[in-house]
Amino acid sequence: MIGGHCSHPFPKANIYSIEKNTWVKVIDTPTARSYHTSIIYKNNYIITFGGMGVYNASRKCRECFNSISLIDLKTQSSKIIKMINEESVEPRRSHSATLMGKYMVIFGGMNTKKEFLNDLVYLDIKDLRWSHKEYKIESKELEAYLGSGLAKHQAVMHFRPRKSYPFYHVDYTEQ
């Protein structure tokens, strides 16, 4: 479990052992964040993107991140990774992320101004470079729903032979 939020974001990663049925380790993280996403890469790393930090009284908001945090599970250390073109990705929270080969695929979310985002970006984990992907929605109903952006949703990768498709789950219960 990485980060989270109560009265302020938490700067910790808590490791749970299924075999021992208990929490076994706490790792300090470089930034306290909540409403972020994390993926496990090659069973050795946890890659965390985005989220929001502590309340900024001068701006009267919680600022969002577009940074990547890496936890090395072997050394049990963490650090911020600088992306080659980090500024090309809008800082966000409440987005979805999934792993597709060597790519961390990010969809939607909300920016610092609480505006919904509807872009699809992906991080090449090996090259540390962000790319933007144009997409077309063929369903008029889904296009009307996603047109203004989407936040607080989940992504799941579904694999088929020689192809993979990211599917997004939309929670219609929260307005």
C-alpha cells in the first residue's frame, strides 16, 4: 500500500506478506501523495505516477503531480525518476493506469484545477519517455460520457494472442 490520505497524504509504502498474513515492511517514499496509481514491473519494482500532495495554502488547492516514483523491492529503497519529457504530461490525480508490456498506460483523471482529463498517455519504462496516443470512440453514448473527461475509474489489461486491449471500467454510482 503506497501513500493514501487522511488529513494529509502519507509518505510511506507499507508491504504486506500474504504468506505471513501480516505487514512486514515500511519504506519511506520521496513524496507524500494520494489519488495516484501504481503498477508492479517485472516483480521487482513498483512504479507510481501522479496523485496529489499536501494542501498549498497560497494556491488554496492540493497540487497534482506528473512525477514518477520508483520503489525497488530488492533493495527496499525509493526515489523519484526524472522523465525525459515529463513536462509534456499534465499533472493529475484520480486517473487509471495499467501495464502493457514495457508501457505504463495512463487515462484521464483530474488536474489541479479539478478539471476532468480525457487524454491517453503512456510511459516507455525502458526509455523513460512519455508519448501521447490519439484515440477514437465509436460508441456515441460512450463518446458523450467521456467527452468531458473521466476520473475515479479503473483500467484492466485484457490479453489476446498477438494483441492486447486496455478496457476501462466506469463507476456510474458516484456523480
